[in-house]
Amino acid sequence: MSQKASHPLPGDPSLAPLEDRTEYFKEISKANPVPEEATRAFIANRFQMLASDPALSDAQKKAAHESLAMKLGKAAVTDQPVPGGVGYGMFYTSAFKSAYNLGTKLQFDYICPATAGGNVNTWLYLTATNRASRGVEALVCYYAQNQMSFMAFDWAQPGDKHWQLNIPYANLQDYFVTVVIGGVRYPGIAVENVTAQVQTGTWRNTVSLFNINRQGYDLVYSYDYAATETEQKTGWVGSWGPIVETFQDSYKGTSLMGVFITELAGQDSSGTWGKLGLLSADEATVREDDKGFSLDFIDPQSSWAVKS
């Protein structure tokens, strides 16, 4: 059924100007380093997601595996058994994944309760990419029954520097919006995730969150690096839109979580941004790995929530 509501979008002239808070959140993240076991599980699950991707041939999986191992420098973790996968979510079609030139932009709201609830006893993520192979995963992280945190895994960062944000729940209170769907109110966080060329040969990854007190977006992460358009559009990384990423064989009793109003836009070869559009069935397909989640509501591809 259709869900009608609105959310704040960057660029709206009625919003306060963007505020740079990257240094503030860098210090918070330094004080909250990501545990090594979380990193190992995260990387291993990427290989698991790749190996079980139904849209890829064996030859494509092999090539993507080699590329992923080179990018991460963590090939050894592929030998670890991981009960991970995708509880529910969207994967971009191959045509849509590369349907931009000099930039790609993802905007949406995470529907994210304070804790995951149910039988969650390891990690559970709400995550997404903006299509760029060297972009950022800006994600909501749950661990067991701890309060959630907001994290960023930057695929463009070198070596062991991919984790760049880890913001605890206590530091996110200015960023919880209320998502109203069918008269029911849900806690959410409004996110903008952008990868774009800022000058020839130099690209920038940025993540911004909507600040409810300022009524404007705060820049919470930014990174400039050398890349080409071909590098950004090639490879398996960047192929998933919003998904629930799982680390257990089955889930039961979890709280409602998902995404609301998923919109994307691309920048053309002249540097002009196209109009934001809702993610559609022509641009993404559903993946569900039978982990116990069921849909509670859906606007096809762009707005959905699940619980177990």
C-alpha cells in the first residue's frame, strides 16, 4: 500500500545552510573505535553477500571476489564461515548502478529503533551504498541488545582506514526525525550520501545528517581522493541500495526497521545534477535470504520496513 509523508531533503531552500561538523564527529569516533572482531565480521560478510548474490554468474563472482580481496587486503577472511546475508533489501540493476557520470547521490530516511530487540545476539546493520564503487556505506549498526550507533565505512580509504565514523546513540539525539507512516510514528535518521568529482581526477565522499534543532543538514564525514569515472562505475561494490544486513541464521521478535523515501540522482558529464527520483522496480530488485524477516509495509523499492 502507498505510504504518504515527507522528509527533509538537502537543497530545500527552507532549510538552514549545511554546517560542517566533521571534526566534531571525528573526535567522537576516535573515542569509540570499531572493535577488530566487528571489522572481521563486516569484511567476511561482504564476501558472503557476493558469493550468494543470485544476480551474478560464477565468472562474475570470481572476478568480483578478486577485486574485493585486492580492495580490502583481507583475502584470508574469506575462509571464515559466516552465517550472514541479506534479511531484506534492494540491489541496483547493472544498468542503473552505472547510470551517472561525475557524481551519484542517495537520500533517504532510516527507520531505526534505539535497539534491535528480539533474538539479536551479534551484529545487524541497516546499510546502503550510493552506487559508486569507491563510495561510502553510511549505516546504522546494532550489536546484540545494545543501543544503535551510526557508522561510515569508506571504500576509498586505504589499508585499514575504511572505518571512519562510529557515533554512539547518545550523540545522535539531535538527528532523530519522526517518520509518520499510516498515522504511526517511527524514529528515523535522514541521510544524504554523495560521491562526486570535485575537480578532474579528484572525487569526494560525503555523508550528511539532518539536524532537527537547526532544521538543516550537518556534514558529518568528508574525504577527497584520486579516482576515475571508470573506477567509480566498475565492480560489485556499490551494487546494494538500502538493505538489512544479517549476521545470524535466523531472527525472531525484532523491532520494525527499514527505510523511507529512497531517492537517487546522478551528475552528468557537464557536472549538472539530475532530478532526484524514487528508487523504482526498473532500477533495483529485491533480495531476501530467508532470515526470518517479513514486510510490514512497502512502497515498492523506495519505502519498506521489516520485522521478524
